[in-house]
Amino acid sequence: MAGMASREIQTPADRPPRGEGSGHVPLRSCVGCRRKRPKQELIRLAVDPLGTVILDAPARAPGRGAYLCRDNGVECLKAARRRRSLSRSLRVGENVIDPEVLSDQLAGLVKEEPSSPPP
Ligand SMILES: [Zn+2]
């Protein structure tokens, strides 16, 4: 007797999003290990008005930016320097990148992380 046809409702939601900025977590790739990660797991590097590459922790500096893994920044910085991908994505010369200053700051960021305190 029941004459109700059950229809399947189709949602257009299972289509994979194209590109970025569609309400999802924005992914950026690390210039060192090339891994794609959510922005908050990366640290931004930018070029300051003097042309020096700086760590842009608040990610507020205007202009071009490059990203390195926050938890592995020192290693990723090394990898980025080896393949010159940092200077390439920031459009600067290798000579304005001071690896010692940057890895020092990157190491400081990792220390600040209270995720696993030593006993
Ligand atoms: Zn990385």
C-alpha cells in the first residue's frame, strides 16, 4: 500500500575543493621539505624594508612570504638553502639570508612550544 518512493538526496559537498580559500584550512608548502601543512604549523619568512630576510612570526609583514616548518625549522631552513628555494620564493639573493640568525630564531620558536616539557 505504501506508495512513497524514497529518493536519495544528493549533496554537492563531496566534490574536492579546487585551489585554496574555500573555507578550509589554508595549506602552505614548506620551502625546505616541500610538505604541505596548515598555516599555523609553519612559520612565515619575509623580506623587511632593508632587504633582509626575517622571521615573520606574526605573519603580518607585507609582500612576498615563504614558509618553513615551525617544528623543524632549522632543518628545513638548511634544506631550503641547499636548493636555494628560499631565496627563489622570496625573490632575493642568497647573500641577504643570514642562516645563523634565522636558525637561531627558529630554534627559539621551537623552545617556546610547551608541547613536551623535559622532565
Ligand atoms: Zn619543512
